[in-house]
Amino acid sequence: MNILIINCGSSSIKYQLFSMERKASLLNGIVEKIGSEEASVTHRKGEKKHKQTIGVPDYFSAVEIIAGLLTHPEWGAVEEKSAIHAIGHRVVHGGEEFKSSVVIDKHVMERIKYYGKLAPLHNPPAYNGIRGTMQIFPHTVQVAVFDTAFHQTMPEEAYLYGLPYKLYKQYCIRRYGFHGTSHRYVAEAAAKMLKRPLVKLKLITCHLGNGCSITAVKNGKSVDTSMGFTPLEGLLMGTRCGDIDPALVGYIMEKEKMTINQVNDLMNRKSGLLGLSGISNDMRDLLECAKKGNHRAKLAIDVFIYRVKKYIGAYIAVMNGADTVILTAGIGENVAIMKQRLSKEMSNVLGRRIKILTIHTDEERLIAFDTYELVKNKK
Ligand code: AMP
């Protein structure tokens, strides 16, 4: 069975084609800057890469281009569109409703659109991408895999904010958590590596990429996570501030004469590693500058690691212990000092028992697997 994975961002679509029998990725790529004159497609098959600048006015055209590449004699992997047996979509927000992946029907489409009110930057492009895909692959089963689903097991005490309860009831204001697919993937992979059942483990999964979040996974279930109502809460990130005193929003508006949208932009796009260092949101640049003695680069790295330690400590407390801490995503997988410093600076907390593992995350593979599980009996 060939499964196509579609991951729509605010102006891009990432895609990847899997053969489930061969347990292999056949090709992948990205259409970027959708809606602009400089839109481009980067397509990879094996070692070969092909990049083209091309007009892509909307998501429908982007999916059309992807479909053309999948069946292309040189760049494709299948002869006809009908050889794509199912399509799995990454969808950021599924509210409290979607606790696992689902086959997409009219109702699911309406709800993905509805939850755009909770994820205005993420759900609308996913909705448009799915619509485009349904038009171009009208006979193919489509599945939605939600970023929030894995965290739906959190208890009330972890997901409620200390705000009037009626705001939760009225506006669904609560912690949702994100990166669920990644946390679930590395938790399952860790259990396999440790040769122990996932239901008997207490894991702390640290997704440290451009966006960062940490999850406490107890007996295979998410019991707390650092991102909240939006992906802004928690750790320091590339350009996001993570936890701050909520009173600062009004204070900054007043002092800087900013609107609420400008403060939102400041906290989402101009803060984090970029804001603190004044240099870059990319950890590689900061490591390089810190090595040359740049104080602000070093400071940004220190704040980043400090916050990771704080959350690991909190989650050990929440679960009353832990078996393993898992580091994943761009920074978690590649920055050696992360593991070194956590081991050294938390040696008393971790003791000999709690190991730190680095595991490569592969959200797309998990989306493919979930899609396969939902459609295998329909074929
Ligand atoms: P991601 O969102 O998972 O792609 O991760 C992006 C972050 O990972 C950026 O801050 C990158 O600087 C960082 N990153 C990726 N590769 C490396 C590397 N080889 N060394 C250090 N940082 C890396």
C-alpha cells in the first residue's frame, strides 16, 4: 500500500510518499511560498534533488503539482494517481473532540474548519490542503492526524488554567499541547529501544526544534505538556518567548505603544533565541557565536537549557519519578552539549537510574502508520 503524507503550513505543503510493504519512504518534497510569484518546489527521490521556481497561486495548484510529480516518469514513484491508496494529513488542532486519528468525512472537515478559531494560523491551511487533495484524489481515503490528540489524556489538573471556570466552558480555554505526533513517536521508539512495555514506563520527551515542547508520558499516555492553549507557552524557542508573566502583555502594550497584534507578533516572532541573542533563531549560529565569545549568544543558550532543566525537574515531580529523558528534533538530536549539560547539571536529580536518550523523530512515518491502521481493512 502506498500512502501519501501531506503536511500543510501557512504557505507551504510538505509531502512524502511511503510504501508500507517496503517500510520505505519513496520520495518527498516541499512546495513553498504558495500564493507568491516566487513559489518553488523542491523534490527529492533517493539521492536526487530537483528544485524549480514555479507559479503556485493556491493550495489546489500546489496539490496538482505534487500529484504530477508523484506520477512523473523520472521523478515519480507510481504510474497513476490510483496507485496512491490513502492520504494522511497532519492537522494541528482537533480540540477536545479528536482523541485519535480519523478518516476524513464531511463532518470531520467541518470540525477542522471550526477549530480554526483555536489555531487560526494552522487549521485553515490544513483545511485548504485537504480540500485540494480531495478534488485531485476524489476516490482516495483521507485521514487526519492531529497534533493535539496525543495530549487528550491529560488530567483536568494539568490542562486547566487558574482562570474562571466559565471561560473554559464558554471558549474552550485550556491547555491542549502540540507536537503530539512527535512525542508519541519517540515515546514508542524509546520503549522499543529499552525493550520494555510502554505502559510500564515514565518518560519525559523533549521535542527541541524551532518550536520546542516537553511532555510527561506516563504508562504511554501524555499526562502534562509544556505548550498550552497555543504553541507559545513553555520552553524558550527559536523566536517564541515561552512562559512569561501574563501581566507583561498589557505592560509592553503600554510602554511600547503597541497593539495586541503587535505584542503577539513580538512574542511569537521576535523573542526566544532570536530576541535574547539579537543574532539568530538558529541554534547553529548561536553555538558558533558563543564559541567566539559572544555574550548574548551564550546567554540565549543558557536560558534555553535552564528552561529545559526546569521542565524536566517538574515532570519528574509530576510523575513521581522517571525512567528516561528523550531528546529529539533539530536541537535535541544534534546539539551534543544539550545532553552533556543536562547529564552534568542534573546529575543529582537523574541519578544513575534516569538515562538520557537521543531519538530521531519521524512524525511523517507515524502519520503514515496511523493512516495505514485506519484504511488497511477497507481495501
Ligand atoms: P527543527 O525544527 O526540528 O528542524 O529544528 C530546527 C533547530 O535545530 C534550529 O535551531 C537549528 O539550528 C537546529 N539544528 C538543526 N541541525 C543542527 C545541527 N546539526 N547542529 C545544531 N543545531 C541544529
